[in-house]
Amino acid sequence: MKTPYRIFYYTSTKGIIPAKKFLDSLEKSTKVKVFRIFQFYQSYGLTSIIPHTKKLKGYPLWEIRIRGKDNVRIIYAVYTKSSIIVLHGFLKKTQKTPQKNISIALERYKDWKKRFDK
């Protein structure tokens, strides 16, 4: 059965998938939490992950919030009604999402749109 909602990962022109590299670096228990949220999204859509997601004001970006031993953030953008593009992941150490991480995700989003949104 085809899942109605799809997740794409930003891939650089050199074939690097930075968000996957970040996810691979996480502890198993944290990875399980992230992929559980991804599964909910793939099965039921964006409304199913509302308690774990937040819009980044002023940007076309959203962040998935994973709490636990480490506060993990996954920044993504909505591509179509039924797909998202995962752009960046990081460990959050401050109250506010650091501008550096927003800028990284925004640059990746712009690059991705330039290459694939035709």
C-alpha cells in the first residue's frame, strides 16, 4: 500500500544528505522518536504531528521538536499538500532556534527549489 504522504530529504549537488547524516548520529532512542513522528506524518498527514511541530515565524519553514535527553530539532518545508522536504537537523541548546540553523535550512530550501521546483 502506498503511503499518502511522502518525505523527501534535501540532497546537495554532491549527493550529500545532511539531515540523514545528522539522524544517523543520534542515539537509538532519539532516532526512534524521530522516525515515529515521520511514520505518523506518512500515514496521517501534517495534522497528526501537530504537538511535535511548530512554524518558524517569517519563514516557509517548520520544525519538529523532539524532547528527551537531547532537544533535537528537524527543520522542514511543506512541498505539496502531501509531501515535505527535510532540510536540516541539530541539537537545540538555547530557548530560541539559532539564526544560523534557520539560515542553513533556508539556503538548502532555496537551492532545492531552484533545482527541483520547475
